[in-house]
Amino acid sequence: MMLTALILICSLASTPDLSDCRQSNAYTIYVPGQFANPATCFMHGQAYLAEAPIGELGQDERVKVACMRSKRLRSSFRCSLSSTAEPGNTPARRPRSRR
């Protein structure tokens, strides 16, 4: 079972409880690579977040690192090249939630 790390940026206005922050209601950044176990996946997700220029977070935004089975991710959500982020290639600005 291979895992893919996701960095989710959620608005507290739409998801006041961070545990409700999911790929369907967040701005999602895909971490390159696949990982064999959850610990490695989370570690790489956190390291990627530390290096990625995601821009400034708004007062009502929070970040969450999540890991999903790569096979499930591919079958449930088709990601295009424009939605995949890589270090140094991440958009400096991302869509803002409506306040």
C-alpha cells in the first residue's frame, strides 16, 4: 500500500473544526512521491510544507497534512498538472475563501 501526502489549507469559516478539513473543502497541494508507511508520509508532508512557498495564511486559515492511499486518490480524484505543486513551482497566491 503506497501513500500520497497532501497539504490541506482550510478556512475556519467553512470548517471551524480542523478534523473536518478534507480534500473536498480545502485548497490542496500534492506532495511529490509515494511513501510506504504513514510515518514516512507525514514526515515528508511536513518537510515539504516547511520548504514550499505557500504564501501568507489568512487569520482564518489553517494547514493540515494528510496521507491517502495513492490508488484511492487516483481513482477518486483526478489531479491535473496545474493542481500539482512542487517546491519552487508553487503559486505564491492561492484562491482566498470568501469572508
